[in-house]
Amino acid sequence: MTQPSSSAPEPRDQRKSPRQRWAWRWGGLVNLSRWLWREAKWLLVAVAVLFVATGLVIGWVEAYEILMGFRSPSNAKHSVLAWALSIVGWAIIPALIGAVVGYLWLCKKPR
């Protein structure tokens, strides 16, 4: 016969590592970076390249203000880059944010 161990069994939550407890509480945030890289890497790379190119040509502050919609792209030196960056800031960035929120919602929703 085997004898029971003298130490009391640990509660289930204490046996998990801190990362596992965090993953259980926050659901999709653990895999968010992996999901973004798998699903949207070319979109993120294209936005970054366009922002860097526009920042180098017309200036970083002006490129940021155009991306955020604080300034009109029609007054910029190179209006083609500025208009492309404005469209990205107006349409693609909100779509990307919506995709992230939708992913997180699906990860937290009980099945």
C-alpha cells in the first residue's frame, strides 16, 4: 500500500505558472502578437514603410499629423505620399484596430 504524501495538495490555481494564470484571465492578449504577425504582417509592414518614407521626405511631425488627420495632405511638399498616408490613416488603421478588437472579443467569448 502506498501512503499519502504528508504535504497537502496545492490548489489548482497555484500550480499554474504566472503566464498561464495571465493567459486565463486575459484570453486573446497572449496570442495577439502572433495573430497580428500571421494575419496582418504585410499590412503592418506597408504602413510602416509608407510612414517612414513620408517622414523622411516631408518631416516626421508633418507625417504624423497627416496620418492622424490633424493636417491636410494637400499642403504637403510631396502630395502623393501625403495623400497615401492620409488614406492609410483614415481607412486602414481603423480597420486594423477593428480587427484586433474583433479578435480579442472572439477569444474572450465563451463557446
